[in-house]
Amino acid sequence: MRRAVRRDERRRPRTAGVVRRDRAHARADFVIAAPGPYGPRDVAAYDYDLPDALVAREPAAQRDGSRLLVVARDGAPEHRTFAEFPSLLRAGDVLVINETRVIRARLRARRDGGGAAEVLLLRPHGGAVFDLQAREWIALVRPGRKLRPGARLRIGDAGATITGMLADGPRTLRFDEGVDLEALLERHGEVPLPPYVAPQRGPEGGDDPRSARYQTVFARVPGSVAAPTASLHFTPEVLDAVRARGVVLTPLVLDVGIGTFRPMSGTTIDEHVMHAERYAIRPDTAAAVRQAHRDGRRVIAAGTTVLRALEGAALRDGTVHGGDGETDLFVTPGFRFRVVDALLTNFHLPRSTLLVLVAAFAGYARTREAYRAAIDAGYRFFSFGDAMFVEREEAARAPNTR
């Protein structure tokens, strides 16, 4: 039986869930509020303090020079570097990667009445498929109070009109007839770096110099407004070493939305409404996953985006099939995994849905231990930070699967 949660357990100090500047080190003391049968259901249970020095605002000097915390099913966390990642794989493993590419979705604009504005394109309005031919888009805008329906914007020599407001804050925006959006984004767009990364301007006002490192080396299909960050560590040499071990390397696409940075709403994780993201799974990728299951070989997800795509696709009948779709799957403690056996992931923001996903996959206690070990060892956190390789908790496996 769940115990009642006292009011003082639901309220956290104002410093909770933010970085700490007053000390060089801290402990990842997650707040356990109300354990359920598989793990805590309270949002406060996914809060932790992080020293400011451990927030990675710059990428590592070398992609594969990042650190890698290995969290096996049994045993204490082990410290490696990402260059050693191939040594953790076995011949016959299937490693699934996300080939999405971050688009230059941030646009600086001028309002017709004067004054600066900013637009962040999220996706075409009325369609799941990313299409640069679309004229009407869903977007985040600033300053929101001055950009109501009917407001006009100028982006370079292109015009656009705010056509509507959605309930959760974004606007619908229509580009004028004849606007070449692909050329507009190439000329005026910027890669949207995470909100905790202070913007920098390149030489002569050019791109932020970190933008190129916010793409994976296998980014191919445009459509994301955030990177699949676990894959930022891969290099061509690491990929060659993975293949040399007899690992099946196979891709899918999931377009990462801005919801990846949104904290959970409500006081329990069950109150949170998950954002939907589009995915496309190739038939050969689906076949490789199914064959691995038949042979008793591991399926490894390179990132939470891959996990959500595979597990979301398997919800209907437990099997991954090729094709396109959308998933709003929110993986929480108690979820039974049908597809993924091991996960490569970065260290995630407090109170985030991605941290909940990792706790569901690895087990809450093991996740807490891993984050504590990472903080004590000075790992770098978030998008440009270090990585973790974790095996699925046996209790989280769906019945009648490996």
C-alpha cells in the first residue's frame, strides 16, 4: 500500500532541481517521496542538485574523449571513456542509432511595428511529416505577448503572419507565398542549442561555433530541433570498431522535439502529458531487431529517442515492424520493455521525463546510485556531457520476452 505523502514532502527548497554555484561537489540525493511497486511516482523523486561546474556548456575536445559510466545489472558502476564503448558490445548485438538531423530552426525576426522577435519552428502544422515545402508551421515565439494572431514578421526579405495560438503556448505561423523556406533557414536559421547553453556568435556574427558538434556524425534526415545527444560521442573510428566486433549497426529516425527540455508538470509523473514525436523505422532495421530476439541476441538503443521509437512501435503486438508513426510513449517505472536490452544515454535534467525513463529501465535505486557516482567522480552533465551505458533491470522485462 502506498503511504500518504505529507505536504512538506511535496514541497522542495527553491534550490532543488537547479545547479549549485556555492560548492564544487555535491551528492545526487534524489528525494524519495512515495515509492510505488516499481519505483517512486512523485515528480519530486526525480529532483537532484548539481554543481554548476558539472554542467557541460562546451563539448569535449574529442567526441569519443567523453567519459562513460557503465552500469551493469550486477556490480558497482564502472568508469570508462567512450572510446572503449565498442569493447562493451558482443558479436551479434544489434545497435540501433538515430539518423535525425537538427535543423536550423531558430530564426531572428523583426516585428512590423518595430522591435526584435525570435521564432523557433517546431513542425509543419497539420502534418506529422517534416516538410520544408509546408507554408504553415507550429512555432514558439518571443515576445509572446506581442505576437498575437495577425501580427506580421520579417525574416530577412521574407514575410510571415501569426495565424493562431495553441492552448499550450505555441503559435501557428504562415510564411508568405513564394518563400523558399529551405533557403531561408540556410541563410538566416540557427541550430537551437539547449536553453542552459549560453549563446555565442561565431566570427563576423556567424553560427555558434558549437553548432557543428550538436550534430551526430551520422545525422542524415532533417527534422529535429534537439540532438539525440547520446550519439554525439560517436566518431567514424568508434563506428568502425563497433562493426569490427560483429555488431549489427542499423538506423531509424525519430525527430526530437522541444518537449525533451520541458520539466514534468504536476506533482506526480502520472499527471504529465507527454509530447508526441514522429519516427520512421526501416524494414531492414525492424527485421534485424526481430531476428535478434529470435536468436537471443541483445538489442541496444543508442539513446532514449531510439528506445522510445522501438518500444512505441512494439506496443501494439510486441513486435517491431517497419514504417512511419508517432509516439507519445511516456516510459515510467512499471513499464515492461519488449525490445531494448541495453541503453546508451547521457545524464539528464532533474525532473525530466528522460530521467524517469532511465529509472524505469535501470531501476530507481540503480539510477540514483549511478547519478551519485557520476557527480562524485566529476562527470559532465546534459547535452554536451558524458554518457552512461546501462543494462535493463530484469524485473522491467515484459513477460514472454528475453
